Amino acid sequence: MRLVSCDRYAARTPASIRARVTELLSRVGITDPALRARQFPHEISGGMCQRVLIAIALAGNPALLIADEPTTALDVTIQAQVLDLLAGLRREQGMSVLLITHDMGVAAQVADRILVMYAGSLVEVAPTAEFFAQPGHPYSLGLIQAVPRVDEARAKRLAAIPGAVPEARDRPAGCPFHPRCPLRLDLCEAQEPELSPAGSGLVACHRSDQVRSDGAVIWAGRTARAGQS
Ligand code: SF4
């Protein structure tokens, strides 16, 4: 993509701006971009709206694209198309993409590295394959085990993490996850763990070694529903 400075944009004519808009819409795979450029958002589909947003973000030729829930409310076919588009643009432009998602399947599919946040804090950073094979934080493990699997028999209920994420003003002392954590110690209530090396990544947990070695049993068989403590 050609770099265009703000000064050069200021000197552009309406016709050249229209051409640039059409080029960007075409770049994100919108068919008949000249027509779409003249339409209102309610005249195009949800998937196309996402593509337009990505085109707007690309207009500044970013080194980092922050995509916040780019696939929310899209059906799986359109979701796959949007993720393919982001992956292709990332390769072509050599930019980084910070994808924010609650969908573990999407994260597993597209991310090189996973960062997990809880109550405003980063609690785990790991390469994707290692994260899903051997998470080091109980919260990460609970999220993974709460995802239904098509390759396993439905012999038991899905694991669930009891309780809810605290409001920012009610953040507990010590480890912010301790009221919900089945592994908590007295130390956890007194001292917030720092991000420390674990495997190839970082984990903020006083018991990350145990989570990484015994993880499968920590949430197994739990049936508490959200809202219970
Ligand atoms: S520090 Fe303690 S309470 Fe926090 S996640 Fe680790 S084991 Fe659980």
C-alpha cells in the first residue's frame, strides 16, 4: 500500500478522495466498492460493515491494528471471512494485529500469542499452542475447560467458573482472582502475584507450577453456575 501523509490528504480533491475510498473498500474485499462508498450503513450487511471498519483503520496505514471483537454477532461463515481478511492484510502489510475476543476458538485459530486479562490485570502471556496445551493460570484453564468440545463424549457437565468478575471499585486485595479460585492460599489473599516466567511465557499466579502440572483436575466436575460463590 502507498504511504500518504496527512498533508497530501489535505491537498486532495473530492475525486481523488473518492478514488482512495474506493481503493480501500476494494482492498478489504467489498464488491462494487464505488457503489458501496455511496451507501449508508443500514444499506449493507453486518459482515460488510466490519469490512468497512477495517478499511477505515487501514486508511492510516497502521503498524498495529487493534481489532476489538471484530467477529461478534457474525455468523460463522462471515466470521471466517473476516478472520481470513485480517490474516491476509497482516501478511501483506507487515502490520501487527491485536485481536480482542472472548471467543477461545477464534483466539486459537488466529493468534500467535495469547494474553489473558482478569479484572484489569494481565494474568498470563503464552504462545498459542502452549497456552491451550498447558495453561498456567487457573482462570485461563477455566476458560478453556468451559468450551464445549466436539471431539469428546458429553459424559459430564461443562466446567464453570463460579462467581463473577469484580467491579473495578471492588477489586479484592491480593490476587484479584482469589475469591473464585479453587487453589487459593492465605498468601493469595495477602499478596498479588507478579507476572513471572512459566514455560515459554509469563503467569501471575502463586501456584502456576501446580496449574501447569495438574491442570486437568482443578476445574473438572465443577458444576457451579455463574453468580454462585
Ligand atoms: S495466586 Fe492464588 S488465588 Fe490467584 S490464581 Fe493463583 S492460586 Fe488462585
